Amino acid sequence: MSTETHPTRRPGYQPGLAAFSALAAAWVFVLVTLGAFTTSIGAGMAFPDWPLSNGSLNPNGWLTNVAMFAEHSHRLSAGLMTILTLVLAAWIWRLESRAWLRNLSLFAVGLVVFQAIVGGLRVLLEPVQVAAVDTSLGRLFAMLHACLAQGMACTLLAIALSCSAAWIAKPVPVGARVRCIGKVCCVLLFLQLGIAAVMRHSFAGLAIPTFPWSTPEGGLLPSAWNFRVGIAFAHRGMACVIAVAVASYAVSIWRDRCAPLVMRAGASALLSLLALQIILGAAAIRTLRDPEITTAHVLVGALTLATAFWLTWLAHRDAIEGTPSR
């Protein structure tokens, strides 16, 4: 539908929309943190019902019981995330002239609704056991739920970045190498977070209890293998691959003469987050998965993916907006 039939839609920077989209994108990480903490303390089934908690929006004892507080706070923050996403999409459809951005906002709405449904199925189907994989159907949905959260973060980040003044005002003519390596990094990081979700919900975080080696004797490979050991080893192996990919991405940005200062700074931040993530991963093992450290490890992993995605989305700015690139 053309913008002429919608006189309220207009091109250019809209400060209110930009600020609200940034708020919505930031709230995802509050939700990720609460979800990670809930899982880290084993409180995912603090309430056996959904969407209410013990049949109430204000269940008795949730402010004094840590497990109940973690799970109910996660549910309340998810409800707020849904409201923020719906308001953002309505705002974009009312004011935004870019059709692709309007469609992206609809995708965000579909994603947040699907995420909520998957979260509910995680609770409701916990009693159903899947003998073939030695877990519950609820935990399989919990793995999917964790992966969808990362997709939601990237989607809202893309919307917020596309509404910013810098995006609208300035082309970003970086080279094809930067764009290509950026996409590779995003795929690898998303796969890693998927592996981590399977590992966490399979209780495999300490399947290899030593770090950096896989055995107390200093062996590179585990001395015995099963599914949990395999997924934990895959997580470590992927971390090595990602370290190389992220370093290559940072170097490609620094060497690209057209890369703006914000991308160069972002490349440095990405490397710093990667280093912090490795430190937190080692600390989580050495503290036997301390909940605070494990939660920080999950949050920094999400921030690492978000930073790589932000740089890659920015690198594709001209193609997205239809401006010729190098």
C-alpha cells in the first residue's frame, strides 16, 4: 500500500519511535537475564501452570521465595515484552514509510507470540517424557525457547538500529569482506547459543568438569563419551571456532577504510565480550555452575551475538535501504 494513502507515514528520523524501539530492544536482555537465572537455579517449574502462576497473577509467597520470584518475574517481564513489541509494531505501522521495516515489526510480533506459546508448552508438557532422548517434552521446548530469545533480541535490535538517526542519515559503504565475515560470525554465534541451550537443559554443564583440558590429566579429548559429554565438548570446540571467526571479523573491520568509527569501536567491544565470555565459562565450571556466574555467562553470550549482529546489520545498511554498496 503506498504512503500516499497514509498521510501520517513519513520518511526520516522520528525521535520518539527511535527511543521506544531502543527501550524494547534493551528489555530483551532483562528478559534473557531473568530466564537465565531461573534456569540456573532450577526454578523453571516453580509453578506447574501457565499462563497464570498457581492460578494467579500475584501468587502467594512469590516475593519471598527465590525460585518463585525468579520464575514469576520472568513471566511478568515476558508479558511486558509482548506489550512493548505490540506497541512498537503499531507505532511503526502508523508512522513508518519503509515497507520492509513495517514487515519486520510484524515478524517481531509473530516471534514474541510464538515465544510465549513455546514458554507455556515448556511448563505444561514437562510431565511428558520422551524416552528416545531421555528427557521431557517440556525440556525440548525449553531448548527452543532459549534459541527463540536470541532471535527476538536480534530482531528488535535490527528495528532499533533502523530507526536511529545515524542509520537514516549516513550510508555505510563497507566492503563485501566485512559483510560476509559478519554473516558467518552471526551464524556461528547463534549455533553456539543453540548448543548451549541444549547443554543447559540436558544438565550437561559439568559433563566435562575440568577446564581448559577435557580430563584431569590434561587430555584434549574426554576419556569417556556419552550425549552429555559430547554436547559439552561441542560447546568448547565451537568456542574455539568462534574465537578465530570473531578475531577475523574485527581485523576486517579495522582494515576497511570505509568502516565508520562506531564499527571500529564495536569490533573492539566484540573482542572484549568474547574474552569475558571465555573467562565466565571457565569460572562457571570451576565454581560448579554458580548461579550468578552462569547467568552472567548466558547474558554475555547474548550480548556477544547482539554485538556481532549489530555490526553485521550496520554493514548491510546500504543494501537494506537500497543504496549502492562497494
